[in-house]
Amino acid sequence: MSQAANDPLECLSAKQVAEKLGISKAQVYALARRGQLPHVRLGISGVVFPRVQLERHLAGSAERSVSIDSFEDGRRRRSWRSQARDRRRA
């Protein structure tokens, strides 16, 4: 394995992050602005995304996300939002 793959200082550009996540660069910048993606500001207009922190963040997000898999009997799982909405209506 190369040393570069283990470099904790390796950073990705917004374009690389967008390709990795399958979203637009604008969405990457919006997520960074809202604090939903780890990033480092470089001066006034530069932003980079530390690869190791980004991968850890995405792995943690995947564990916390609500699954949309089906139950064994074929029913769909309900999102936490729809569950909360139903509790408010009751």
C-alpha cells in the first residue's frame, strides 16, 4: 500500500468529493457551509476536504441513517420524520 493512501493530511477537492458522493459541487459546498461535511478553509475562497475525516464522517453517517429496507413481511419501514409527524397528529 502506498504511503499517500495513509496520509492523514491528504485532502480532496470539492469536485473529488462530489464525484465520490454522486452529487454536484454546489451541494458539496452547501453541506460544508452547514457543517455537515468536515472541511478546511484556505484563505477567502479555498475549501478542501480532509480525506480521512471525510471517510470517518461518512461511515458514521451511514451507521446513523434510517434504513429504508423492507421488513420481512414486505412492509416498508417508516422514516423518523413520518413517525414524528404521526405522533404530533395523535
